[in-house]
Amino acid sequence: MARSKSSKQWLKEHFDDAYVKRSHADGYRSRASYKLMEIQEKDKLIKPGMTVVDLGAAPGGWSQVAAKLVGDTGRVLASDILPMDNIANVEFVQGDFTENAVLQTLLQLLEGASADLVISDMAPNMSGMKEVDQPQLMYLAELALEMARSVLKPGACFLVKVFQGAGFEEYRKELQTSFAVVKSRKPGASRARSREIYLFAAGFAE
């Protein structure tokens, strides 16, 4: 089947992308690893010994980074609808975390403890139509926040991908009702033309 001009352009961009090349060379599963590493450099959100929950984890780029940073004394619990190959020191639950059975499995893995950090790089299957993609992405961000509120310990942190556009300001204000500080982050590893931005919220208050 012939590829469309736009998909050929995306493939060329993807394989010419310096971060894609770096991820292959460095052994990371996706360029997204560098987004988290840049945010980590600035905000020091992941520390040794932490319990981190990674939502929308596949193929595992963020889980790889988090597992290295929490070390042997920490834990990374990851979840995605898609399958994910094993990563050392990462416990993976496949399924939709908004479904009770999957949520209960995650909570059982936490063994009654609370998380220090929830990270979410979730995105819908992109259609390229802003009026479709924007509400879907913001809905996923809302689900991630709901999950974070249910598992985070007081003072904990939350990092989530959102798109600038409809619903963004409302979502930011919603974060401010549960966290002491909310910051916007646009890592260099995010493509310049992408509307994606990350919100880092610290100081969770139940």
C-alpha cells in the first residue's frame, strides 16, 4: 500500500530525529525518555527509594528512566492498555487503569502504601484533527489526575502530558486545587511544532 505524503514526511522526520537516534544508541525504548530526563534535570522529581506509578507506560521509555533513578530501594509500577516488554525493576500491569479490575491490581501491588509520584505520558491515537485530539487528550489527563489523587501521599508530585488549547487553563486550575505548586515544562525533546506541554505539580494535599 502506498504511503501518503504526510506519513512519508513523518517517517523521514522520525528517523532523522536526533533524539530517536540517541534513544537507539543509548538503549532507550523511545525519544520520550529524554523528555523525562530533561524535566528531571530541572525539577529533581524522582529520587532514590521512591515509589513511582507510570500511566500509559508502553513502550517503556519513561519506566526505564524512572527505574534507574529510584534504584534498588525504589519501585516503579507501570500500566498501559498496550503490552510492554519486561524492564528490570518495573512491575507492569496491562489493561485500562480506569477499569476496576486493573485499578485493584495496581492498588494490590502498592500493598497499602502510597505513591511518591505519578507520571503520565498518555496520549490518544492521534487523528491530526485538533477538535478531536484535544478533548481526548484532556480526558486522559483528567483520568490520570483522578488516579493520582487516589494513590499519592501528602506532599507527593504529579507529572502529566497535556496539549495547549481548549480545556488547558481549566485543567491547570484544577491541579492548583490539589497541589501547592504547578509548573509548565516544554522539554527540548518535544518536537517544536507539537502542542504538547507537561504540567509538573508538587506538594499534593488530599
